[in-house]
Amino acid sequence: MEKAASLIQQGKLDEARAELQGELRRLAIEKRDDIPTSLLTDLLEIAVLVQDREAAAMLAAKLHGIVGVNSTGTLSNAARMPLSQSISVP
């Protein structure tokens, strides 16, 4: 999701939205329950930033009930975990 994050920073929201949609299809996220929470939070943040309400709703539903994420050995609040903490953004 580094590419989508970079595109967002460049203001290329349509391209970032397309990148997000491609990643959601590639990972078949709607059909799976084994996607790491940290990836779901990254995808959700990108969906919100590119204003993809359908993807955001689906990802939020997958994260329902999850209150913490252990991404770097430290437990973090999943709702407040910044995108740059879990992926590198140039």
C-alpha cells in the first residue's frame, strides 16, 4: 500500500483509489478472515483518504470489535494508528 499512500501525498486520489481497489481484489479481502489487522487498518485509512465509502464500510466491518494492534511490539489503538507507522511513505 506504499504506492497508494505516495499517490495520496501527491494529490492523485483517483490513482490511489484504483491502487486500493486492485489490492482489495488481489487479496480477496471480502472473502477472507485471515488478513492481518495492521494491513486492514492501513487499507481502511487509505479508503477513507480517497473517499471510497464502499471499501471503507467493508474494511470497518472486518475491524469491528478490534481495539488494539500490535505492530512494532507495542499495543496501539487500531482507530488511531497512523498510516506512516505501519508502512513507509516516501
